[in-house]
Amino acid sequence: MTVQRILIVSGTHGNEINPVWAVKQFNREENSLKHGIEYEYIIGNPVAYEKGCRYIDVDLNRSFKESENCDQQKNSFYETNRANFLLDEFGIDGSKPCQIVIDLHTTTANMGTSIVLYGRRFKDFCLAALLQNKFGLPIYLHEKDKAQTGFLVEAWPCGLVIEIGAVAQNFYDPKIIDRFSLIISSLREEIDKLKNNLIELPKELVVYVHQGSIDYPRDKKGVIDGLIHPERINQDWKMIKKGDPLFLDSQGIVHKYDGDQLIWPVFIGEVAYKEKNIAMSYTKKEVICSKKQWVQDFESL
Amino acid sequence: MTVQRILIVSGTHGNEINPVWAVKQFNREENSLKHGIEYEYIIGNPVAYEKGCRYIDVDLNRSFKESENCDQQKNSFYETNRANFLLDEFGIDGSKPCQIVIDLHTTTANMGTSIVLYGRRFKDFCLAALLQNKFGLPIYLHEKDKAQTGFLVEAWPCGLVIEIGAVAQNFYDPKIIDRFSLIISSLREEIDKLKNNLIELPKELVVYVHQGSIDYPRDKKGVIDGLIHPERINQDWKMIKKGDPLFLDSQGIVHKYDGDQLIWPVFIGEVAYKEKNIAMSYTKKEVICSKKQWVQDFESL
């Protein structure tokens, strides 16, 4: 295995402060070098973090698009430049090349401790399977969504997002910090075991595959005119079938799910997604049989 | 009793969305006229509410300052104009004069359902005593704080703030909405009883009187470099004595309370107060014997 350097990013969104503090504590207590692997800890969006906002110009976690980042106009965006800097510094062809990136996020939705994968890279599956096996974490597999691209972890050969909630933006919660610390140290352990061939993959990986997103009810002016239904709020990962309530509008009318497919919702009511016209995303559940190739791909990193 | 019209304001801060929805539901189910009292329901800062932000230019709930609101420069602020509009419309000398105002707020701090009073007006004491008697609500009495002035309720002859938390900004929480609905309907009941002389004040009012505020530890650049201590977070209203932990900084050092007085903290870690350099405010507990004059003053409204 050739993994030599791993990048841990916190504060990719400046108002998600708990991972930043988890990393600060962790960085103080642990060595950056462990079993021959060097760990780099960095704040993704330090300017937004200092200001306590999600981003300055555009969402950093949608700014890793190769074609656009050479665009003159977009180059005036702080986050476009920051994305280029992170790649120049820590990208696989950067000055301190990292083979793996872990991007730490929080959500106001009741997602618990969860993993987000982008696409179906075997290397990511390998890492995610180890964490799911150890903690039973649910995995949101984001793919084929043309409206949402340019995620940070996609710009590295291997990477995943750890997403923990519910916690308010800019609100420090020691329990959330503890959960991040546990995940970071476990990841380091699992990667060490992988490096020493001491690990066996679980037989299967359970993933929730992105299918689409649902907007809030809106009035004629386009203003949100409905809320997540009381029976739906905080029920992330819980199956929805036809006729189940989704929203309650200002007239007291219940908006129900009208599809025939069973769906599993994620990021229900996430505050930051209002600007993206997303009240929740929905997924289908899929079980993927694990393959030796996953470990081989990981080892070839 | 001459109370004829009562103003219920929600969304004074645009990102505190739960009271807005409580009022929408309430407004749909109840008549605006009850026992000869007319209720006016209004969104304090509708533009900020639509944008999902706290305010556009300045904090509306610090914008009710008579002297400043004639100031040319400040008059270009949206909130200064909005404050003037609210007073022209619903102020005691406005076109639809309201004698009482109730301003509904949420907080990211774990304040529970609480009342905030500004100064020691007997009319406010009367109303607050009834609510405290009915629900045992804690009362934060804000006074003598030159850094924080121009609160909305101060611009009416009688008024109080209902402050409920913890809930994230812009996050809809049905339990919080239910709590607001309960308070609004109870207030209406209590005011009806007062009007019909069917009420007796409790013997005393317990208040937590504002003494000052404490900022976060900061580094040399002025950036926050410490968090509310895990033993302190969410412990609003719980007494602090000398030596009790307040903050944990990035070096792992515990910052302790060093004063000799016992204090009771409020708004611990409130996200919106970071920009005001407030990590928490602190109070002293005071028991005020109730007086008949309170009811008389209220009746003279």
C-alpha cells in the first residue's frame, strides 16, 4: 500500500464549527505521523470560518470543477481560488500529495453520524465498508445529480464525507465533537489495519442511493409556504411510502408523498439547502456485495 | 381596562422562523377579535424572513431608538425604516394603536420557554407575573446595559419578549411551534381574565437581573479561540460560583469563573450574539414582592 499522506478537512463550510474543534483537540493530542502515514489537518474555508458564515462567494463544496476553475470570472470567487489552492497544495499532483481526503461536515438535519459517498469508486467503498462494519453507519451515495457537482472529495483519488447532525450552524456541541473525534481516530486505526493487511471487508455494503430532491411548497411569489410535516421532521433514513405526509402548508393542508416507489429521505429540513430549493433529498436502498477488487484498488492508491 | 388592541410580533429576527409559523397556525384557527380585544399579528422583519437571515442592515430589535430614527444616515437602513413603520402603524400614537406588544423570539441557547423584560415597568411585571404563575417560566430582566438598547417592546407602553430555545436558526421544530401556540393562547386567556377582574397576582415575581456579558476567549487576531465548556453548555439559568468552568480553549486550558458573586447565566452560546462579542450573559436572582399598583397600572393602559 502506498498511502503516505491523508488530508482531513474541517470547516469546508465556515459555519460548521464542531469538526474544526474536534480536529484542534485531536491535533493537540495525537501525532500527525502514525505508522508511516502522515496526516494533514486543514480548515477548508478559513475566511468563512472566521466570519461564521457558510461561504464568502460560492459554496466551496461545489467548487471543485476542473473546467470552471480556469474560468476568469469564477476565478474572482474566493472559494474557486481556495479550491485551486487546496489542490495545488494537497491534491494528488500537489506539493504535499494526499491520496485520501476525509471531509468533515455537520448538518441541521437529524442524520446521526453518517457517511456520504460521491459516485461508485471502489476505493471509497473499501473505506466506507470498514466504517459501516465497525459502527453501522448509514451511507448516502450521491450520484447522477447534475444540479449538484464539484464536491471536494471527488477531486482526490479516494475520499468520503463524514456528516453528523442534528446540530445548529455555529453552535458548539461537545457531544458532536466527541463523535467526530471517535470517527477520526477510528479511521486512522482502520487505515493502519488495511496497510498491514489485518482487515477483512464485510460481505456487503448497504447504501442509500440518491434519486432526487423535493422542494418546499411555495406561494406565488416563490416564498416557502409549508413546513416539513411534524411526522416527517427528524425522520431521516426512515422509509416513506405513498400517502405518507411530507409537508404542512400555511393553510393547514397536508402534502403527501404521491410516488409509487418506496423512498428513504435524507437531509430533511437542512437549513443550508433552502437556498438550493431542497427540503429533503430522497434515496433508494441498495445492497452491494463487496469485492476483493475494493481492497486491491485501495492498496494501489 | 382600556386595552383594545394587542400586537403580536413574530420574525423580528428573520431567521427565527418557528414563531412565524405558530402565528400563522394560530391566526387561521382563532379570531383576531376576542372579548373586545383585537389582536394584530405581524411579521417584524418580512424581508429578512423571506431571505432567511437575521436582518438586512442592522438588528431590528436594537432599532427602536427615538433619537436615531430621525438620523439621515440611519434612515437608509431597512430596519430603521421598518421600526418607524411599525410605530406609525401600531405604536400607541399610530393609526391602529396597540397598548401591548408581545415579541416572539427563538434562541439557539437552551433557555427553555422564558420571558424577557426590559426595565421595571409595573405593567410588564403584571403580565409576566401571570405567566410565571401559570407556567413557572423564568424571567430575564434586562436593564442598565448601555451596549444593548433600542429593543422593540420598549417602544410600547407594555410589552414582553417570549424567548424559546434551543432551536437552530431557520430550522422548523414542531415542538417549539406548539410551545409558542400554548403561550399565545394562554396570554389571551390571562389578559381576558385581567380585563374581567378575575385574576389575582401571585405574591412575588422571581427575576434574573442582567449584570453583564462575557466574551469568548480570543486569539491575538481577535478570532474566537475557546468554546463554552462542556459542563457549561446548555446549562442556562443554572447557578455559577467561583472556580466553575466557563470555557475550554484550543490549548485545552479551562477558563474558570473568577468572580465572588454567585451568577446565573443566560443565552449561553447563542449563535447570534457572537457578532456582539457575547458568549453568555449573566444575572443575579432577585425576588420582587408584587404590588396592587401593578394591576392598577395595567388597567390604566
